Amino acid sequence: MAVNSAYAASRERYAQIGVDTEGAIKRLFGVPVSLHCWQGDDVRGFEGALSPGGGIQATGNYPGVARNPDELMADIDFALARIPGRHRLNLHASYAILEDGEKVDRDRLEPRHFRRWVEFARQRGLGIDFNPTCFAHPMARGLTLSSPDKEVREFWIRHCVACLRISEYFARELGTPCLMNIWIPDGLKDIPADRLSPRARLAESLDAILTAGYDRSLVYVSLESKVFGIGLESYTVGSAEFCTNYALTRGIVPLMDNGHYHPTEQVADKIPSMLLFSDKVALHVTRAVRWDSDHVVRFDDEVREIAYEIVRCGALGRVLVGLDFFDASINRVAAWILGMRNFQKALLCALLTPHEKLAELQHSGNFTELLVLQEELKTLPYGEVWAEFCRRAKVEPGENWLDDVKEYENEVLKYRK
């Protein structure tokens, strides 16, 4: 195979500091990232909801939003064709595909309602991850699994148990475990008088879901925390402390969304601690801007540091990564492509870093050389290695993929009204 001359020069430069670019490219091909379906339609799903509600909101009205399963699948196909590597698909329960006008409430969903998604994933070699949809529903009355109303709690327990069965179905059909992540929008707009009782009810509800039983070799159940959301500004039942303690004591997977913490908290710093106590850790990678956690992922310092920690800890097989943003202010398909490629770039930079050498400098107290090498690494020609990775994946290395998006917008998206 002929080697691009610019890549060859970069390979030699990295070899000077003990980094094997060929090994880095090979390892990157083996890291799937879960693509979130809800970026394509502003979290609407296929139930006819006009607004996601429940403490979340997509902002913007860029034309071309997917309106049905066929359009959403077409947009996902278009995006995946411009993202190097083989990845996964992340679905919410509200994306069930009901045939012939069938009406099924969320607590009665069955695997058959996701048959088309399984066929879609199988034909493309994708695994599927899954999420109960505990918002944008008449039974989401401010509180769901933590509600003082037993009827409300039991509805959402049934929904989550149904999602366990669907997750097992995905895993069996596709031959790869399914991450089922539970996030609830439970909280209060103003200062609570009782913080304890809702959390006690949430723990009880989650216990009921897990007690229903599931195959832990097929399904990894995770629990996601949040600081606050719209209408939940003063109190969130599923806080970081609650979710971390619950996950550790029940043997499920803690999930960290880097937009769901206070502005000075860094998820990268949390990853090594979580890995000491959990076999697996899940991440939703996003970009927080002040109070809003769901901007398109950039190739920025925060994302790079998350990738560095995953690689430093030797945890590429233990950290399950999906993206989570829903930006309706720009072309939605471009947002998918950009966000996925940016996180892959961060992973590549991490794989091109001589972590053992840097750690040795730290352990020996040679902080001067450590700082110098850390800074010099920032200007090494990782861009040429990225381009080579893309060439081998048969996708456009640079920004020219945007020309395809513009053509797709003019030929397809602009006709969606």
C-alpha cells in the first residue's frame, strides 16, 4: 500500500518520541462511539409530541428536520457514510415504530416495535444502545420514578422494565451488549422542603426495575445524573451523589454526561476515580455553554482531556462512549458528523501521546521536562495522522464533507416542510 508522503513524515516525527502511529490508527478503528438518534429530529420521537418537555429543550428551527422513521434513517445513513470507523446507534424509547396506526403506551412497548431498527442496524453492522423516555408524556408530571403518586411511579417502572426486555432483544439480535441508560427529569423549580423523600422513592423504584431481572451479559444498565434542567433549577432528584452511590451499591454502570455538572467540575478528572470502583463507566459527551449542556461537541480542551484519561487509564474497552446533543440551530446532519469526528480526533490525539513516558517524568519528579513535553505535543502533526485514518476508512479527511451536506440539503432537506 502506497503511503502518503505527508503521513510518512508525521509517522517519523512521532516515532522520535516513541509513538507508533500505525498502532494508534489500528486502535482507533476498534473504538465505537454511539451516535444519538435524537439530534436528527430535535428529540421529538415518533409519538407526535410537539416539544420534548421534561426539563430539556432543543433550540433553533433550522430547516430539514426528520419527520418520520424513513427520513431519520436516511439522515443517519448520510452521516455515518462521512464518519470514519464502525459505530453504534443510540435510541430513545420514544422512537418505537408502530405499524398500521397501532397505539401503544410506553409501559406496553415490546421488542417488535423496534424490529425495523434492528434490521437497520444489522445491515450496517451497528450495535444499539437504548434509553427509557421518561419525559414528554402525560404521566411525566414533574416527577416520574420519584413521584409521591404510586400510579405514576408504577407506570414508569413498567416502562423501564419494558425497556430492559427491548435492550435484551437488541443484544441478542445484534450480537453485542446494549447499554440501557436511565435518566429522569425529576426535580423542582424552587427550593424544596424535603430533599430526602423523593430520593428514597427513586431508589425504591430503581430497585423494582432491577428486581424484574435481566441478563447482565447482554444489558448494561446505567444511571445518569444532572445538576438541573429547565423547570428543575433548584433541585434535581437524580443528583451526581445519588446516582454514583446507587450505581456502586447495585452493581450497575455509572454514566457521566460532561454537561451535567457544575461549570468548574471536569468529567476527565472523575474518570480514573470511577474506574477504580466500577468495571465499566459510561459517558455522554456533549458541550456545556453556561446553563445549557447540549451544544455540538467541539475538538476542545475538555473533550481532549476526556479522551486522554480514557487512554491513559487503559480503559478503551471499559468506558462506553456516546454523544448527546440536540442543536436545531444548524444543519442537524452536519452536527452529527462534526461532533462524532471531533471526538474521534480527540481519541486519536490521546493515542498519539506517550503516556508512559509522561507518567515516568511525573513519578520521578521531573516536572520541568514533563511540562515542556506536554506543550510540545500540542504542535505535533496529528492532522496528517487523522487524514491517513480517514483515507483508510474511505471518508473525506478535511472539511470537504460539508459540500456533500450542502448538496443533501439542497436536494433532500429543503423539501421537508
